[in-house]
Amino acid sequence: MKNLSLKLRDEIFLETEKVIRKLKVPRNLYINHAIDHYNKVFKKRQLKAKLSDESKLVAGESLKVLKEFESLED
């Protein structure tokens, strides 16, 4: 486990303190979960962007294949 020192804006710190009191969890655990969640969201956004980019790259070829299949049905 790594030690980390960070500075939070006052309003973020105060809101965090309210939440952890309601949840009855240690601040460290709450912050670890928050960072883990944000990392997962970031990875999903990266994957979405990558899939979108790759989809655009193959879109033209996919249309050609679709047209070939349609012509086979006729």
C-alpha cells in the first residue's frame, strides 16, 4: 500500500466528511473507492472512444460487404 498526501478544496473535503459520516466508513476507504470508480469510468470512456474510432475506419468496408450480401439475395 502506498501513502499519499493530497490537498482538497475545502468544499470537497467538507462534503466528503458529511458522506463518510453518513456511510460510517473510514475516509481512506471512501477515497480509495472513489478513485477506483473514477479509474473504471475513465477506462470505459477510453474503450468507447477506441471502438468508435475503429468503427469509423471499417465503416466503408462494412457497407461494401453488406451490399455484396444484398446482391446475393436478389
